[in-house]
Amino acid sequence: MCTVTLEYNHKSSEEMETHRKLRDAVLEHSRKSMSHIIARYV
């Protein structure tokens, strides 16, 4: 017989949200910086 204890890790959720925001910011910056180059070829 065993006992399983589950504990919610609030920090993990915060890290995921931070990662998501950083990823979105990088993608947005990439779109803005490449838009003039892409527009040249369209």
C-alpha cells in the first residue's frame, strides 16, 4: 500500500506564462523586422 500526495507547483505555471510571453515577443519582433524584406518580394 502506498500514499500519493499531489502538490500544485505555482512557480511552474508562472514559468510557462513567462516563456509564452517571451516567445510571443520574439515572434512579433521577427515579423516586424522581416516585413519590409518580405514586402520587397511580394
